[in-house]
Amino acid sequence: MADVQRIYSANRFDYVLLDEIGNGGSATVYRAFYLPLNAVVAVKCLDLDRCNNGSLENIRLETQTMSCVDHPNLVRAYSSFVVDRNLWVVMPFMSVGSCLHAMKKAHPNGLEEIEICFILKETLKALDYLHRQGHIHRDVKAGNILVDSNGAVKLSDFGVSACMFDSGDRQRCRNTFTGTPCWMAPEVMQAETGYDSKADIWSFGITALELAHGHPPLSEYPPLKVLLMTVQNAPPRLGDKKFSKSFKDMVAMCLVKDPKKRPTAGKLLKHSFFKHAKPPELSLKKLLADFRPPLNPVKVLQIQNSESAQQLSSKNMASAAEYEARSMREYQKGISAWTFDIQELKAQASTLLLDDDNDETLESRLVDNYRDGLTVMGQCNQLFPLKCQTLTKSAQF
Amino acid sequence: MKGLFKSKPRTPVDIVRQTRDLLIYAGRSSDSREAKREEKMAELFKNIRELKCILYGNSESEPVSEACAQLTHEFFRENTLRLLITCLPKLNLEARKDATQVVANLQRQQVNSRLIASDYLEANLDLMDILIAGYENTDMALHYGAMLRECIRHQTVARYVLESQHMKKFFDYIQLPNFDIAADAAATFKELLTRHKSTVAEFLSKNYDWFFAEYNSKLLESTNYITRRQAVKLLGDILLDRSNSAVMTRYVSSRDNLRILMNLLRESSKSIQIEAFHVFKLFAANQNKPADIVSILVANKSKLLRLFADFKTDKEDEQFEADKAQVVKEIASLELRDRLERNAKQGPFEHHVEW
């Protein structure tokens, strides 16, 4: 099987790191040169000393999954090895970068439908492949969809991906809490119910909105609030006149709260919206033309962020526009890269609940937002069953 | 007329039989035409995927236990597992992954409330030789490794591997250059040394000398960060397990072992330091410390106490703090006791280990 053999060595001296192209948490991604083949690759350097034993196990699983995927729309790990305290993972170099990056650079208010259609279709093929193998990606978002200069689209970052078939058992569902809050399906947040590959379909729907607007819904709120609102509010919709009915319909199918009612990736691929997908030389023409190779995308982003922040503060905007801008600003600060600790959030929630004197507590904001008759405790019990039940008990005395 | 040409849906037993025939075909040297072979291989891959779907279900349906039992019975009635394992290199990547998941699942299937996979493997233990050697083949390592880890869930199989000559090879496999493969070998190694308590305890007492000599020199003193870190963590797990108390007592009575652990305690890596502490504390807490252990601790007392003074975990950990307090107390009280004993014995005071 020539196509899956290891071609890239596990020898650090075969690689020359060139420039930094991404940075998040404990990992830095470099553009690199692989000497034996004269090839440009991307190398992710992960500081292992900053990972606890539990996440080391996840890193093993992720790396193994990545080295065993063979699909044109998935980023494969060509090689992985330890250098000092770092793990180096060698991957294909995708010169345009992530859709998030491309969007921030040239299309801050979202992409065109023709672009979105192609990108989403390619992403969906990757999800279909992963789901058929029993994997859940768990972190589908524009920031993890990479584009190459020839228009190839690949889903990356299996950082939190889980295998439903791990160790021989079909697990009914997973109940670990991972992902990035804005893209997270309601059932993932309600950790006690568990979830399956349909959680990716929700995130896929959110990603569609992200590509259409330049940011995902609720991106202006803090994580805890996103959590509560995703569970309580009606699912977000694509409402803009400029988009086609089939696009709106496709998004609505993904963003159904009951995971059982969401289509599988395979079924969704047959949706009429994707019938119109055009090849990248047509659909991504503009996006690819905007792209100029030699710059360091991280630096460019930082410059743009500071510019747009200045612009925003100097203008006096109407409320709707302001809402969008605020959302965008929060988004550009990098919610996409939030690392997210549910234990911490739960602890945070419990202190908020106990803190009666503080006006700016969770409750006061919640009551404003949800006048649907449910008590705050009721809502929180749904989200944080254990902690809140004990709280409710003690509150009775 | 229509019904006449419609083929009956194949039963799980049919699919296993057909898979077996195709595996026998695939195993033969390719004398047939290329096109025909390709067709047969495609059919084989399809069959293996169908087996997987029966065992795991798919996004539309859950697995049916009756069908799983029939499949498992037929699979182990003949030599299908051996065929599948030996033919694995001839399959494509997707079929290899499917086959691996099938083999993993079969280890847990019960037929008439018996794990018949265990009975089969007991009579075919040499299959483990193939799976373990898989670590030396970068293209097969992850598939064979995953199968191996599932097979050693059966105690007899784990015992066979522990007592085999293969056990020595793991010390090299854990340090292979490819991280995904080395980490897989490490996961298997850990499983072998932690899952079946009584078997592990027996293995360790019988093989104490060579095993810990290798463990110390190849793993704990490895130049590879991740090898050292995982090895010291696993050592803690092994020694702190109640079933291994005899081995623990022996390990913490050796000054060479103490020297290695004290070096790990000094590493600049926080993670390694913390794991090393969990082993070091056993040396300190041992109520029957041999004289040479005591003298090393005494000789390095002030350095140790200084180290522990600002030794903290990232997140607050009550157990760790309690352990640390006890270790500090123990070491602080040592000199006095040591001096009294030396006076009583009038023995010379030596401390070869300068830390």
C-alpha cells in the first residue's frame, strides 16, 4: 500500500523549521522544509511537559488516528517523534491557512455562498469518512478547516476527536465535555445525556453560520453564558436575504436540538445545497486570488485585529451593527482558541449561584434573558446536575 | 419471476465463511490474473466491513446480540483469526482498520456466557508472537498493537506474553523513533504490568533482577523525555499496588534505585519531578530502611528539604501535600536516629551518593 506507507522520517535533523504559522495553547505550528524530499510541510510542536497524564493519552490517540487516515479532506500525520520535551507532528502544509484566517484577512463579514458551498461540502466528506469509522471530530469550526493554494480543503485538528469504537466496545455515547463553546451542540453541554457523531453535525451547522457571517452566533458572550443560551434558546438560523433557500434549509437541518433528528453526514451530502458545489478553481477563485504567499499569517492577523478594533471604537454605530461588531471583536480576540475546562466552569457556576449579593451574578442575567417560566435552579440543574442538586438541598435549610 | 433472482440476505455465518474463503485466497501466492485478484480483494474488504457493521452497528442501527453470537461462534469454530492476522499486510489501510476493530470486538463477545475468544487464543498462543513482532514493522505496528492490547485482556494470554522472551523487546519498542508506535508499545507494556494483578505480582517476583535492571537503565535513565516520564509514572503505579507489596519492599531497599529516583527528582521537568516524588516517598516512608538508604538520605538531607520547601503541584492537591509533609517529617527526624544507631553499632558512616 504505497499510499499509506511512511515516507517522512522520524529524524528531527531532516526537518528545518522556517517560520511560525500558528500558535495556540501549548502548541506552535511552523512551516518547515523536509530535506530528503525538498518538500514544504507543516510541523506542529507540542510542549509535552505542559500536558497532564490524561491528555498524554489523548495525544497518543490523536496522533495514531491522524497517521491512519487516508482521505483527501483530512489532514494526515506524515510522521511524529519526540524532540527534547516536544512532540513534533509532521503534516501537509496548507498555504492559505484556515478558513478563519482567510476570512479575517479578506472577508471579515463572511464568505460568498459559492465559496461556502464548496468548503462545506469538502468538510462534510471528511466528517462522513470519520463517522463511518466510528470517530467523532468534536471540534468542527472554520479555524480547523484548512485550504491549500490549489483549493484543496482539509479538516484538521483531531485534538479532541474521540473514537466511539475505542477498545472494541461500541460505546452508546461519549460523555466527556470537549470542544469550543460556540460550536458545541446542546447535548454535549448537558454532559449527563451523552452524545454521538450527531454533535459534529450541529458544529457543522454553526460553522456554516460562521462562514456566512464572519463569526459564529453568541460569540460575544462569555463561555458560561454561551453554554446556558445554547441549551435554553431556540437554535440559531440563517436569515439573510442574500443566501439561497436551500442553504438556509441545510443549516436548519443541522441545527435541530434533538440530535436524533439531525441528518447523518452521508445523508446531508445528498442535500440539494451541495448539488450546486463548483470546483475550487471557480468557487474559490476570489479567495485564492486574495492570498499572497510569503507572509506570516499570524503577524498579519494581529495587525488587522488592532486596526479593526480602532475603527470600531471610533465609530458610533446603530445597535444592530454594533451587536455584530461587538460579536466580531470578541471573536477576533480568539474565542476559537479557547481552551475550555468544564470543571472550572462548573466551579464558576456554583460560586455564581451561591453569591446572592452580587447583582451581576448569573441569575440576574439569566432571568433577563429567559422569561420562559423556568427557574434559574431548574436550568442549572439541567446543566450541572450534581453540583446544583447539592446546592438546592442546602438551600432548603 | 422477480423473487427468483433476488438473493437471500446473507447470514452472519455466511459472511464469516465467505471471509474465510477469501482470506485463504488472499494468502496464496498470486497465480491468478491481476484483475481477478483485485476483484476478490475488494470483495474481501467488503466482507470485513460487513463483519464490523454487525458487531458495532452503524449510525442507523444498534448491534443485535444474537447476530453477534452467531458471528463469533463461526469465527472461532475454525481458524479465521489466524488467517485474518497473517493476511493483514495484504489488506489496504481501511480494511486493516476494520479488521482491527473486528478482532478487538470479538475479544468481548460471549457465546453461551463464555468468552470463546479466550479459549481459542489459549490454543493458539503463537499468534501473539506475530502481533508483538508487528512493532518492528512501521506499517503494521498500530494495527497489530491494537489487536494485541485487546488479546491480553485475557489473563492466560497476558501470562504467556509476560513469560515469553518478547517481554525484553518491549524495552526497545517503547523507544522506537516514531512516536505513535512507541506510545502504542508503551500502552501495551502498561496494560501487561497492571491489568491482571496476581499474574503481574508473580511475574515481577520471579523476574525481579533482570526486569528492574532493564527498567532502570533503559527506561528511567533513557535520554528520551517521554520514555522517562511514562516509566516513572508506571513504576509508581506498580509499586503502589497492594498486590505488589513484596516487590515494592525489595525495590525501595536498594540504594541504586534510590539514586536513580533522586536524579529524577532533580529534573527540570515538573511532571517528571512529581511522578518521581510518588516513588521517592516510598523509600522515605519505609519503616525498615536499610542503613545505606538512611545514610544517603541523611547525607542529602538539607538539599532534599530545600527542594521540598518549594515543591508544589500546579493544581492544589491535598493528598500530595499530606504525603510531602510526611516525607519531610521523616527525613528531618532521620539524623538523630541514624546517629543513635551508629553510636550503638560503632559502625563507620559512609555515603557514597553525593546528590
